[in-house]
Amino acid sequence: MEQQANIALFIDADNAPAAKIDVILTEIAKYGKVNIRKAYGNWKSQCLKPWEDVLLENAIQPIQQFDLTKGKNATDIAMVIDVMDVLYSKNIDTFCIVSSDCDFMPLVTRILADGKLVLGFGERKAPDAFVRACSKFLYLDKVENEEAVTEPVLKPVKNIKSDTKLMNLLRGAIDAVENDDGWAQLARIGSHISNHTSFDCRNYGFKKMLDLFQAIDLFDIKKTNGSSYWVRDKKKAKLLKAG
């Protein structure tokens, strides 16, 4: 029997939506078993009432942190200290950081330096630097909870072709793994992207990378050997033919 990865979940309750806890737990269950579950905040604050309602039913331990100084977030510091304690003293393979706060970016890079996987969860307001630092990052405001459904409901992004950063990422990945004829195996494209970015196609409203490519008419797609998909940049294919 294959041994499951050990996971530690740390939630910055001040900067994360309680309504998405089911989405978070469903996602991290794909990676292994959650041994540590902690949520940080000033639980005397009415703003955290939604989190109080889901802590017990999901076996999440609330960590009280008073607002010692107005305008200063002591919660972040307490959470960082606990994460580092776990990193050094526990056998944890994957760390999950739930927050939309850029202050956790140095923490993420430190965890990665120890060869651990870091899964990030937050809202679209999360700074790009924090998002990119994570091994994987899922925007929680891009998925919706649905009763009796284990997979989140996704909303495809409109005018996806206008996202220059995404188009450059996809084209760059194809260039890196393509054959002499310009075709690149979809599985290799996905592997190449995951090796150096926190990209997740669900952030654009698609469950699979194939669905993402099919929604963009800038790429040719073909299927071989019954199950293997290949992708080619149409623009580059025209240039190869012209040459």
C-alpha cells in the first residue's frame, strides 16, 4: 500500500473565506492526509464568526491571537512561528497556507527550500508574488461550493485570449517540450508548467488543461494512440509552413 503524504493546514482566518473550507479540504485530500489543522485569529472578533461555525465540524484547532497593537497583525507572526516549528520538528511533506496576505511569501520560499510542497489558497486579491511563490495556488473566489458534489463548480474566464501572461506561459511551455514538427504532448506541457509556476487551470474556470486549450482557438489539438493529446501553436505552425 502506497504511503500517503502528511499534510499540515494553516489558516489565516483574518484573510480567508470560511465558506470555502469544503473546497480547501477536498483539494488537499488529493495530496494525502491532513495531520495538522490550525486556524489563527482573534476569536473575540465578530468578523471571524463564520469561521467559528466550521471549526468544530472540520476538526480545525483555533489558535487565539489578540490584537496587541492597533494596525499590526500579530496573527501572521504567530502562524509563521508555528509553521517553522512544524517544519523542523514534524514529519510533514506538504504545507497548506490559506491566506490572501503577501506577508507569507518569505515563509513559502523557506518551506520550499526544505524540499516541501506548498499549496496556497486565497482570493483574487492575493498579491501575485505570494501566488507565484507557492507550488500550487487556487483562487477560492473562482470556485463555488455545491451540496453533494465533491468537485467545485467552475466559472470559465471570459476573453481568455486577452490574458497576455497566460498566452505567453502556454506558448513558452509548448516551445520547451515540442517536437521538430511543433507538436507538444499535453502531459509534458503540464509537467513543464508545474515545475516552475503555481499555475492551476481551475483559476481560469477549467477542470483540465485540455479544456483550457480547447477554449482557445490559437492552438491545434490532436489525439493519438487512443488517449494521448498533442498541442501546437497555430501561429508558429504557419511560420514553419511558410519557411
